[in-house]
Amino acid sequence: MTDTTIEDDGKPYWLPDKVYQVLKWVALVVLPALAVFVNTAGPAMGLPHADVIVTTLNALGLLVAACIGASQYKAAGSK
């Protein structure tokens, strides 16, 4: 089995830097903002199950944050 980690400045990351930066932006900005928007505008527009959608968006944000955090932790631990 081959090693598929990316080497960046001698530290193995699970994610390439560009993917890490995009996921970080999505987890910290996009998903929380979208969840607030759906929570605010969804009921006013008659969106069914807005609360379920908001919970799902927040869970997805946490999942993305955990993935990028694990990548950062792995790189920090390999110093």
C-alpha cells in the first residue's frame, strides 16, 4: 500500500493546502452563514423542515472542521 499523504515543508498533511484552505473557509464561514440564513428566512418563506436543514448544515460544518483539525493535528504531531 502506498502512502498518499501530501508533504508540505517536511510535514505530512492529509489534505493539500488548497483543499485545506477551501474547507476551512467553508467550515468557518459558509456553512454557519447558510445555517443562520435558513433558520431566519426558511420559516418566513414556508420552507418545510427548516430546523432539520439547519441541524444538518451545522453537523456538516462540524464534520468538515473535524477533518481539517485532524489534518492539522497529524501535521503538528509529526514534528
